Amino acid sequence: MAPKITLYTAHHCPYAHRTQIALRELGLEFATVLIDIMIPRTHEYLTINPGGMVPALTDRLRTS
Ligand SMILES: N[C@@H](CCC(=O)N[C@@H](CS)C(=O)NCC(=O)O)C(=O)O
């Protein structure tokens, strides 16, 4: 079964890395999606995080 949590992350982002470490320390399963923050965010990503920044987390139980 696919993880319920998705972490939207980016290379070299300390905030995203901290989030990833916290999820691992909590023993939570999660999928990661790499966001290229050097280019404009997609409409799809802006519906997840209107601010357009990373990190962002979604939880299937809460978003679907
Ligand atoms: N505390 C901020 C920090 C996030 C942040 O600054 N992320 C940077 C990357 S480390 C970012 O997404 N920059 C892309 C942009 O500003 O368009 C938040 O989570 O809202």
C-alpha cells in the first residue's frame, strides 16, 4: 500500500531536509516528490501549497 504522507521537497533546502529527518525519526512512511524551485511552480503544486515553497506535506486521510 502506498504511503499516506507525501513530502514535497527540494535539493539543498534545509527546511525540507529537517522535515524528512523528523518523519524518519517518527517512523512514518512517506513518499517524496521533488520540486524544482528554480522554475515557476506548477498549478498542481500551488493547489497543495499556495505559497509555492517547500517543504509541504499532504496526508491522504485529510486531503482526499
Ligand atoms: N519557513 C518557510 C521556509 C521554506 C523556504 O524558505 N523554502 C525555500 C527553499 S529552502 C523555497 O521554497 N523557496 C522557493 C521560493 O521562494 O520560491 C516555510 O516553510 O514556509
